[in-house]
Amino acid sequence: MTTTPTTTPMTTPTTTTTPTGIPATLQLGGLTLQSPFLLAPLEGVSDAGFRRLCFEQGAGLTWTEMIRARGLAKRNKSTLDLVDTFDADVPTGIQLLTTAPNELLDALGVIEDLAATTHPHFKNICAVDLNFGCPSKDIVQIGAGPAMLKRRGRMQSILQALATWKTTTTLPVKAVSCKLRLGMNAREAEHQVFLPIVEAASGVGLDFITIHARHAGMRSRDPAVWSAIGAAKRVSSIPVIGNGDVTCRADAERLRQQSGCDGFLIARAAINSPFVFRELRGRGSLLPTVDEVQRERTRYEETAEALQTKEKYRIAHADGFARLLRIARGEVGGAVMVPKNSHM
């Protein structure tokens, strides 16, 4: 089993690079990751059992699904249940949705309080990310997600609050970050409204930033604008993670070559096959054997039962394992079941 992330001195890390130019490991703040490929925070998908499978196949860091800071601040039980960080062996961060620094700090304060009492597994949280990329209508209507990008003063204060909190928290959080889309629409993307936020994230002391290379009006099947990731990399003094259209090792190599990004956030490809992480690392096939699928399905079901995992996750992964089995047996593969709110 690969060891968990360790705290390292804040010096320029020595990064091992493969012959193709993709780093073999990745340093994000105080986290030393086993690979530069991160599992995205996927709604209805990213539960503890699935994250373990992805990590064992080579993901460097995993995330819970997006969690609303307001719900945490109010100690809403269904919101707290999304922080399923029970597995101390799998590096896991939480991704929060917020629109105000006080709301964010209240939510983080609740996590600290509960980590010391009724929710000790909260102490396994190794990173915190802020979501400014979800284009869901209900998110945008409250002024959150990509609707925040043009509110530069508010964004600056939120990012500063997170960076400062990291220096004082009692939790073992080793990296803080944010994820951005390119804007609300093509006009905002053309005017690169995301770049001042990249500069702000660098300036306040975040550890890295993720760029989803689409604006909010684009669909997942629309080609990602990789040049925007390169633009972010040019103005950033912190690592930049690229997100969009990386489904295999060759895609990652092209994105790295075109943008200079430091790492990769993997979403739809992981739903297609969590075994993609070994292919991305150049250590195995994208598609597993029948025995591998059956073994991992059994392990997942045992974990889900032990942790009383929510039914939405079990349904999603039952479909995924069944589809992988059909493919492994040479039968016609079924369509991938992607939760409609995943926004990948």
C-alpha cells in the first residue's frame, strides 16, 4: 500500500520526471503525492470506496464531492455526511462551495470542532479546495461558482481567508487551493476574467490552482480550451492543475506539452474506468481483466456496507462495475452512467 502524504519543508522540491515530461510525483504545498493525476470531486461518485480504488490504481490525491459551506456552518447532517473521510490511508481533501469569507470560516470552524469530538475522521482531511467552477443553475443563481469570478474584491477576501486559516488550523491540512472555470460565457472567457483570480491565488498564498478549461456555457462534450491553462501557468507562481479532456496518457502528454501544467484533474475518464490512473502513469491497461473487476467490486461492496455508504454511490458504482465486466468479457459495453449534476 502506498504511504499517505507527508509534511515536507517548504522548499523548492526535487521532482522526478518521466521521459515524456510528465512528473512522476507532485508537490502541492506540504503534500508529496505519488502521482500528478488527481481524482476530481464528482457528485454522486466520489465516496470513500471509490476513492480508495482510484488511489490504489495511481491517483495522487482524491476529493470528496463538492460540499456547501453554508450547510457545514449550520451543521446540517446530510451535509456533514458528505465528509466521508474515514480512510486515513487515502489522501483526501474536501471541496467547498462558498460566497463569503465569514461563511467559509464558520464552516471550517465546525469541521475543527467536530474533528475533536464526534467526527474524528475529519482529522484525515489533508487539503481544502474552493469551487468556483460549478455551472449548475442553482449555484449560479445564488452568485456562486463561476458567477463569482468578476467579483474580484470578494474573491480576494475569500482566498485570503482560506490561506490564513491554513496557518492557524489545528487540522493537518497541508494544501489549500481553488478551482476555476474560464468565466460565465464566451465573452468572459475571451476577456480572460479568470487570470486576475489566478494572480490573486498566487499572491495570497494558496498552494495550487485548478483550471477547468471551459466556460460555464460549455458542455462537457465541447472541446476544452487548453490554451487557457497555459495562460494561467504563465501568470501563476504556484502549481497549475489542468482539467478537461484528459482521458489517457497521450492526452496528458499533449496537455503538458501545450500548457506546461503541473498536474491533471481526472473526472469523466475515472468514471469510465477507475483503472485509468494506472494507464495515465504508464503502469498498466486502462481496462481491467474480469478477475480484477470482480475483486474490486467485492472490495467496494464490503467497504460500502461497512461505512453505510449512501445509496446514490452504490447505484452509480454497481452500474460501473457491471459495465466494466461486460467490456472485460468481450461483450457490448453499456453507456456510462454519469450523474446529471457532476458538471465534469
